[in-house]
Amino acid sequence: MHQGEMLALVGESGSGKSVTSLSSMQLIPQMAKQIDSGEIWYDKDGEQIALHSLSEKEMQSFRTKEIAMIFQEPMTALNPSMTCGKQVYEAINTHLSLNSEAIKKRCLELFESVELPDPKRIYDSYPHQLSGGQKQRVMIAMALSCDPKILIADEPTTALDVTVQKEILELIKRLQKKENMACLFISHDLELVREVADHIAVMQHGKIVENKSKAALFKKPEHPYTKALLACRPNIHKSLKRLATVSDFLENEALDAAEFYAQNECEPEQVKKSREAYYSQAPIMEVKALSKTYTDKGFFGKGTEVKALNKVSLELFKGESLGIVGESGCGKSTLSKCLVQLEKQNEGSILYKGTNIKELLSSAPLSYRKKVQMIFQDPASTLNPKMRVGAILIEAMKVHHIGNNRAERMEKAVELLEKVGLEAEHFKRYPHEFSGGQKQRIGVARALALEPEIIICDESVSALDVSVQAQVLNLLNELKERFSLSYIFISHDLSVVKHFCDRIVVLNQGCIEETGFPEDLFDKAKSDYTRKLIEAIPGK
């Protein structure tokens, strides 16, 4: 890396991106600290420093002051028991010789420079009192607190909404140029780094497979893996039957994105026929004037009311994929929880095949819960770590009286694992033995075990690499055709929703902003809010 340069390091999870960056700061786990070969050199005012040979004590003087890092998940990187101001204060106090008043003044100036609203309030706030975007801005302020020469940003926008993601990207780029820092920007998304990078290195299985300027890489990618990463992300200008996967390009190295798009483009006539089939029948689910209010109770019992949903009405048809999009806090997850009755609405009604679900749940609760299943955002937290995968699937079937005995349920569990692209031998493994994408496939298998008619996907691909995301989206589409499923697909990423969904509902602050077919919303959105979401799509 050179001074003032933004170098992007791109690859899938497990490719070695984070290990490379953490090695430069000697932050990798103790068992992996020994470097087998190679060196890490840092130019400090013309003097060449071998970072790989420094002791822990010597290295401490380089962290934050010379090389600083912004981590992927600010909630785990920030100390929950300390105020945000105190944490930045501590970083400055460790490396700079300033008095208490000067340090606090610098903290407030940093909060202002990263465009945090009301820096004084943020200074005295704890991490849990801030939004995801605000926490990430605090992390950026901390990283910049001692004017480092190198900034490492490790997936700093992965967990954020597309609009907040765009703001953070622009902020990092602006501050990097202003301070003339070298910046290593780590991501799994080539389209995302297109917004900020000067130079791009693509990493696969611990090796750099392509390394060139941004302009050269996007004009003519050479390695099949680079081509695959570019083609995996949904293309908002194309309507495809399926998304490209890494294996498509590695198995056929001559394949390029244009050729793949030509082979997999949807025919307008087929789309028209599918819509006619969906909308000529009665809806399988109806939501009528649904409202949900939460009360945030204070210490003395007094609290404020937050209206998460405000008279939301929509319909879902058999075989349809209905997208629900919006920023964090717009009511998407509250809506999904009300649909499966993990939350009870204050007003309004939900009808399943014309019958109010309150009646269904009072007369035959298991019947409704069996037919409407949910796949959650984080599969790791929804799979019992103490149970083997087979037992997780069998338990769901046993509760809902599917299969006459354990042998039948075991046979069906193995069949389900194979249907979602896993293997029979995975039946006996524990969740921690799987990758993120594999865990999400297990979540899909568990939902399918109950033979549902509706599956609600609540941000179920947002935490995945773009390549794994493509595999899961392809799988969901295949299962939809095979089992005549209907999906309610919740996401903040409009490019994913445009590819996957037949219709899109845009939610904003608990209200429906607008509804329409994907091509209509993208070409002639009526709402400024919808246009803002579309403009925030990386690489648009």
C-alpha cells in the first residue's frame, strides 16, 4: 500500500482477508501467531520497520497511532460497559500526551468530523443506545483518534442498511483523502469496493489471484474467480432465472458474465404468464390495517410509545414471492413477527385462506404454525448448538406429528438435507461444524420439514457472502417451484429483492410507502424514499 491509496482486498469468507490484515497488527489468535513465511514491512518516516518481528510491547506503540482498524461488528468491538466518549478518550490518552480537557475536546471534534449528530450526547451514551450506523461512526472516530498513517477497514458496512452503508463508505473515502492515509478496505463484494477503491486485490484460498487497478479489473477481469464474484451479485439491469455461482465460472473458465446473462435471462412472456397465474386466484394471506405499538418504559414506569406498524395492508398470493424492503426500524421484522404471531398486533387482522388467524390459533394452533414458517437472519443463533442437525430436524417434525416413527423422520431429515444441497453425513454433525451458508441451508431444511405453504425470510441472506447469497437465493427459487411455496422476503437490499421477488412493498416508519412490480419501482418510483434506497445500491 502507498500513502493516500485505497487498496481493496476482496474474497469470500475464509479466503484469508482478515488473517492478512490482523497479522499486520499482530492481532491474530495466539495459536496462529507464528508466520510460516514472508514479511510485513512498514515505512516510518523513511525507516523500514519489520512489523512481523516486533514484540507485543513494541507493537502496542504502532496500533492506533500508526495503523488503526475499523472492525466489522461495532457492537462486539465496543465495550458495552463504557460510554462511547470514554472509549475514544482511552485510545487518545494511551498514545498522545494531552491533558484531560484537550482529550475531551479532541473526542468531540472527532465525533463531529465523522458526522455524528449531537456529539456531546454521543460522548455520554453507551453503545447500546446508538444505531448500527452511529456505532460504526464511533469506531471510525476511535480509529482516526491518533492520526494513523494506515487505516484498515474490515468489512465495515456488512451489517448496515444500504443507505447507511453508502454514507459510511463516502465518509471513509472522504476522511482517507482528507488525511492522505493509506487504506486497506476488506470486503466480499466487488461492486461495493468499486465505489471507493483505487486498486483491487482478489483473494482466494489464501492467495492473491488477481491484483490490478480498479479500472483495469472491471474492464477486463482475467481470473475465473474474479469473474464469478462480479457475476454473483444480482444485476439490477437484468432479470435472471438464476444467479451465477463461483462453481459456474471455475468449472467453465471460458465463461464470462455477458454469456451467463444471455443463457439465463427471463423471457417477458414467461413473467407475464406467471403473474397471470398468481393474481387470478384469491390471496393465500391478507393483512388488513395492521398496527403494532411498543411502549418504551422508563425507570419510573413512564415511557414513550413507538408505532412500529401503522395500518399496514397487503396481500400474498399462492406461488408468489412478495418483497418487503426498507431501512432498519421501518417495521419489517415487526411485520414478520406478527405474521407468525411471535408478536401480537394492537389493531388489524391477518387472514390465512380467508380465515382470521386468531380463530385458527385458538382452535388448531399447530395447524397454522405448520403452514407458515420462518427463516431468520442469523442461522447460528437459531440452531441449538447442543443438538446435532438431524435431531433439530426430527424435533420439528415430532412436535407437528409428521412421520409415524423415528425411522421415518430420520429418513425424511436426510432427504431434506440433500434437497437443500447438503449431504446425508451432515445429519450427525453439530451446527458449529458448518459455514454460514450451510447453516442457512439447515434453517431452510427445518422450515421445509413441516411442509409449509408460506415461508417468511427475514433478512435471511443479508449476512452471507455474495457468492453464498447467490447459492441460497437459487435454492429458494428451486424449492418454490418444486413445492409451490409462497415467500414473504424481507430485506434492506433492493437489488436482491428485485431479482427474487414478483412484487415489492416499500415500508417507511411503519407505513407502506408504495407497492409495485420490480421493474416499475426501479424505472418510475413514485416516492423519494424508494428512489433513495435505489440510489444507495452499490455499483448502480
